[in-house]
Amino acid sequence: MNVVAIVLDTFRNDIVGPGKKLSDVRTPHLDEFYARSVAFEGAYGEGQPTLQMRRAFFTGQRTFPWAYNFDRRGHWHHQPGWHEIPPHQDTLAEILTSRGYYTGLVADVYHMFKPTMNYSRGFATLDFIRGQESDNWKPVRPELIEAEMRKRVFEPIKWKKHATLAQYLANMVGRESEDDYLCARVATSACEWLDAAHRSEPFMLWVEMFDPHEPWDPPAKYADEYAPPTEIDPVFPGAAWERGEASEALIERTKALYKGEITFVDKQVGRIFAKLDELGLWDDTIVLVLSDHGTEIGDHGSFGKGGGNLRTYNAGFVWYMRHPDGPEGKVVNAFVQSHDVMPTLLTMLDVPHRCEGMDIWPLATGAAEVLRPFIVNGWAGNSNGNASGWASVMDGEWLYSCPVAREDDSEALFALPDQDTNLLAEHPEVVATAHRRIEAVVNQPLEGLRFNEVCDPAPAPFIRWLNAGGGNW
């Protein structure tokens, strides 16, 4: 049995499938896959955001609480859990390669390949597609990107403030057609890998698309489907508020950029599905579509994501999974988590494992109705000194979240499905139960909590150069 996994960054779990909040977003290829797969709608991270989720996917081990102090010089930022895979934790690729699987990684998630990172460990082949976000790939020459900057930020251009955008646009110099966009290049490489390697069965292809993570920069026609152009296209949403209050038209255009990127990503995922059709691989291949978390696109008046708001559209992730032997078109609402991916796959492949996560396929077959009565999730925060962040607890009735090892006013308690009314003061007994559940994971009291990791903030090298007086921009 083969495996193809496609991971999409910052793809909300309330887009694909009937009756979803963002069902206006056009995703025909993922809609079709959803109808042919098992949709785990109760999927939530155990540690987030980006690298924490990949480590859980690749190892089946918890990433929260944050416990490691590995060398992280030369990469940015220094959030807790944002580091290499611990050497003693075997990866999915290592295990399958040692059992005769031909393994390939195609990815443009540049965080996985920064200095000291090792997320390609165990893969027989690797194609790292360069250029996303602040990937320090090409030199930044203002004269080559100034016209593009003016399309995305208000004038006068604040080069230091928009250094990440400047790096991204420098990386995109020479882009001419849809095929040159990064998620399209990932899809092209994945299809070429399948063409070349599909006869080397069994195989596992792991595909990582950074999109629809910011910058929300799809080909313009995809955003135009959802809202007309405005004065600028704020591909990093913060640019919309540079002059104070953003207009309603600009807010709608910002939402349209995310939605357009979703539709463009769906097209590229559809190309991989079409290649599976062409090669006749569906009958002996397990196919997964995953994401790492969601984001806000105007929900509660905000854009972006973060641990201070662990509502379901932020902390939930996509997990659609198709096994050739079915079932198909099934929705599972029971709780599952990110470190369940690896043990579920290994169990399907008859490979023994020692994962902290669970094989959740019995929920799909009907052999089990519930494996977890509740989930605990940790979201890393930028820290200056010891690691900190936020934690959340969710059961079938309540969603509780609080800061951990930090001070802020983000503590909240919602009676699901409502996520608007903070009932923190009204239900101290629910809060006390949630605290005990978090403390059981971190293995210490929340009051005075201190994690092992030390996380000193570090800017990207290009930004560090600007801050040191480089560029004179």
C-alpha cells in the first residue's frame, strides 16, 4: 500500500464540505475528495503552529509541553517547539524507508529547512521549492520590486516595516505565469515525482504547500472572483490598516485574497489528484489531505492567527483521509489530534510503532465512537526568555483557553457551539477542570508554570541587516 499526503498551511477546517461557514469559497477538487474520503471534523492540534504540527505528523509524539533546548542559531523566530526533530524520535520517513518504501518530500515550507532543522530526515528524495515569505533566497534590489510593492502597501513605502514582503517579492522576480507560483511549482514537482517513482512501490510521497499562508498572493483573477480590486492588495493583511481604519471595500478585498488563494491551491491539489487518476494509483494508495491550523479572516474583527484566540477556526485542522477499502463520504466528529496521523498510517501499513498518538481509523470503521473525551492543545508564543504561549481544552460542551507562562488577558471560556460570549466568571468549576487537564499534560501547576525551553527572539537575517543600518532605505 502506498501513501500520498498533502499538507496545506493555514487552511481553515470550515471551508470544504457541505454547510460550512466559508462554503462560498470555490474548492471543487477538494469537495470531490471530501466526498470520497473520511473527514475527521474533530481534528485539533496538540501543539501549534507550523513546525510543532509537522513534528507531530512526522513522529507521532506530543510537541506540547515544550521541553527541548536545541541549537537554533541562524533561524527565526524562536518560538517554543520551533526546532529540529529530537534525535531519539524516529520519523515516519525513516521507519518506512527502512522497510522498503521509496519516500519523497516535496515542500516549499521553508521553516523546515532553516539552519539546524532536519525535517527531511529519512526521505530518499527531497525537492525544496525556494521563495516563500521571508525565505532568504534572493538578494533584495529595491529598484526591481518597487512597482510591485506599490501594489501591496500604501505609500510612502516603509521598507523596514515591510521587509518580509520585500524579501518575498525579490524571490518572485521573474514570475510570469500561474505555473511560476510556488504552490503550482510544488504540484508540478509532486506530479513529476509520481511519474518517475510510482513503479517503485511501495512508496510514500509527502507534499507540503505553504499556501494559503500569508502572503495571500494568488493570481489576481482568483481574488477577483470574491471581491473587486481596491487601491492596494494587502497580501499581508496588516497593510490594510496602515492609514488607520480600513474601508469596508479593503476588508472585503483582504478576505478575497485569502479565498482566492484557497481556490488557486485547490486547483493545484487537483493536479495531483489527476495524476493519481492518470497513473491508476487510487486502488492501492492511502491519500491524506491535512493542514496545520486555520486563521481569522475578519472573524471577531481580526485577521491572522495566534494563541491568544484558540477558537475552533484557528486551532482546528483539516484531516481528510481516503483508504482504498473505504469507507467513503463519512464524517467523524470525535476528537482526534495531530500526533495521531503517524500511528494511524503505520497501523494501516502493518508497521509496529511506539507513538504517543492513537490509531484513529476505528472511528472511521465504526469500531469505536470516541477515543478522546477531550483534547489539550498548546500554541507557542513569541518569548523573550523562557518559553510561553497558550493552552486550550475542549470537550463536547466547553472550549477553555488561557495563557501559560505568560501574562495577558486572553483567558476565555465558551459554551459550544457559541464562541462569542466569554463565560469565564460564571463557571469556575469548568475552569478548574480545564486547569487540571492542562496540568496533567505539562506535569506541573499552572500557577508559576515554567517550561524548560529558552526562546530568545531572533529576526530574519535580512531584517537583522536592515536593523543594523544596511540598505539606507
